[in-house]
Amino acid sequence: MLDLVKLSEQIPAFARHLQQESKANQGRLRRAWQEFARLQQQPQLWQSRWAEWGSHLAFTCASPAEPPETWGSLPKVEPLQGPHTVVATDGSQILPSHHEIAYCSLINIGRVALHYGTQEWPLLDSQPLLIYGEGLLAEPERSPWLRGRTSRRLPRPAAQQGPELEAEAGLALRRSQVELEELVELALALPRTRRVLALLDGSLIPWGLEPLPKPAQQPWLEPILAALERLRLARIPLVGYISASRSSETLNYLGLGLCPYLGCDCHRYCAGEKTPPCQPFAPLADRVFWGSLLQPGERSPLWRSGASVLETFGEHHIHCCYLNVGNGGGKGDPEIARLEFPAWVAQESELLQQALGGVLSQVQKGFGYPIALAEAHHLAVVRSGDRQRFFALVEQELIRAGLRHVTISRKEAQKRSGIA
């Protein structure tokens, strides 16, 4: 039970901390503006440092896909008009636990297709996937619940210990892949003559794979790249929508101009330093920086992500920009969304404008957040009542199959009932 009286004594110190951080962020923001002005005047300095030393950096750093100095002259994004369809997926999960009546997991994918100007009924449903046995540890393209293939074990990242953490990390990766595959199926089921926008909640970059060695990443990346290729061939733009992004990839690029050494070799010159000289903006996020420059409907230049896991993505390499989508007609600061797309979307003007306009239209219809993603989330979420009914169904089937001792652990039983 939470003691609010004792907790209230700690809140004032927390408020003072936030006030101090707010003042510090203003100083960091002013420093970032100065560096951005220098970048606009001397872009060759940053380009040469990135080209020569990009592989020696100790942090993830994006590189410009459009000249940063053109940000003020980019055309304003207009909401997508005319007949079109927006498809979206989102997922949730029940993690496996040895304290439950059975060691299994569940992924639930919310699926949405919203049609505009076609007088068609929307699609609003969910697809549950029960995972058990070796499927809990299988590599994605060989998992028995994905495309009916045989399974192999996934190498455990060294930083993860224990079956719960391993299962959680693998389940999150698997859920992201199923979300993308379901999204592709929804998009390709529509008439080819119709404009379609595919939306995912969150990043298109599989950050969870970065701790794995390259050979262990490949089995996870193959189905992702196959799904992206299907969308490319169908010319259906894909967007990953990230609200309140914590990324600092573009600010890291600004910091290259502050390196005082002959070469930007972080491991040689700055190993062990808490605040390297090229990181005066940390922990400022990109969205805060671009939010200070962009008006509603304006976007930043395009950037090419520097995530190492994208090295084999080729024409699917993830690009991003920041878009001021407004505040949805409400009060408060406008939302600065990070939008991610494959290179083939970023490099083709028609697809890029369709993606940007479609996102802005969705945000306006959703009063501050893309309505298709909001609906997909509501369809995907597994509430406590759903969890209880899920395990009740499992229990009934286990008893019907003649299994004995179908019960939760004593620890779980005490946690649910208590002794007080």
C-alpha cells in the first residue's frame, strides 16, 4: 500500500530538481542553436568529420539526408486529401511466468484499416497468438507459430540473465515483427490503385538487436527486410510514429563540430569521460531542439539514422525527420513527432509527401495523436480481466486433458490474496 503522506514529503525536492533541469536545458538549447548556426555556415566541416570518423564514435549519430541549412525553406506539410486508406497495427503481450498455471505467453495484435472517401466500413479487430514450448525461445523465421517452420534457440545476450529477462527481450522483438507482418498483410489486401499509408507505433529501428553479435542479428532481420521489400514493391509508404521521442541522433551530429581533437576517435581520446566535449547538449532530446524551431505543419530536414543494426538494410535504411503536428486543438505545447521511414520513402518525393500528409491528417482526426494508431492500441491492449480469462481458458483445457496439479505457485497465491 502506498503511503501518500510519506511520499508527499519527497515531492518538493523532486520539483526543485525539475526546475533546475529546466533552467539547465535552456542553456543547452542556446548552445545547440549556436552550433546549428555554425553548421549552416560551414556544413563541409561536419560532413568531413562524419565521413572520416563516423565509425569511431561512441554514440549513435545521424547524418543529414537533406542539407540542414534548408530547414527554414522546406514546404509546409499539408494534410492528405482525397480517397485513401490508412492501415495500422499495435501489439501487447502477456509475459511468461513460472508462477502461473502454465509457462506460456500471448501476443495480441490490434489491426485497423480506416477508409476515407470510399464509403467502406473500417476494419477494427485483433489477432491473438499463443506461444509455448520452444516457440518461446525460437528464432523468428523458424518459430512454429510464424509460418509453421521448425525452431532453433536464440543466443542469449550477455547482458541478460535469467529466463524471464530472456523471454521478455525475445518476446518484444517478436511482437514488433508480427506487428509489421500483420501491417503488410493489411496493406497488400487493398486495391493497388488506392493510396495507402501504413502506420506503426514506435520506431522502425530494431534497437533490441544491437547488443547481439552480427550473426545472431541476421535471423531476426530477415523477416523484417522481407516485409519492407513487399511494401516497397507495392509502393506503399511506411511510417513509424514516435511520440515524445528521447532520441538525440541529430544533436549528436551537431556535437561533431565541438570535438577539440585531431580526429573524432571517442574510444581513444574520451574513454571514461562522463561528459565529453562534443556532448554539451546532453541529455537534451532532438524533439526539444526541433520544437524550438518548427511551427505547426513544419518539418525538419531528413536524417539518415546511424544505428549500427541498420548496416545491412540497404535501400530500407531508416531515415527520420521531426514534424510539428500541433496540439490537436487543445492546450499546451505542440507535439514534435519523430517520423521514421525506409530510404525508398524518404528518397521519392511523392511517397514522402503522401506519408507526411497522411500522418498530419491522422493527427488532426485524432485530436493530437494518429487516430488509426490510437484505435490499434485499444484493440491490442490486454487488460487484467483479459489476462484472468486467458489463464482460466488454459486451466480448463489442461484439466480436460487430464493434467493434474494445475495451479499457480504458492508465491503467486499469497501475492494475490495477502495475509493482512
